[in-house]
Amino acid sequence: MRSIAFADFLIGVGILFVLEGLLFAASPGWMRKAMKSALATPDNILRAVGIGSAVAGLILIWFVRR
């Protein structure tokens, strides 16, 4: 039997796929430019943005679950 936390995780991954798919479908040219820009961005900047996004996501989840 799956736990509620695992089901919530799978729902979150599904929402991520939906949002990413919508961005690619709505504006493939913009997504292509965004990926090229990411390739040209230094690793430390990408890492900082990734950590910031992860922390913001955890805070959002914490507020919703509270």
C-alpha cells in the first residue's frame, strides 16, 4: 500500500510534467532560448538558483501543510 506522502510526491511530479509540457507547447522558441541561456550561465549561478528554488518550494509546501 502506498503512503499518502508518496502519493503526494507523485502528484507533484505529475504537476511538474504538466507545467513543463504546457511551456514547451505554448512557446517552443522561448523555451529553446531559455535552454541556450542556461547552457551559457555559469554553474555557480545555476546552483544558487536551484537551491533558492528548492528552498522556496519547501517553504511553500510547509505553509500549505501547516
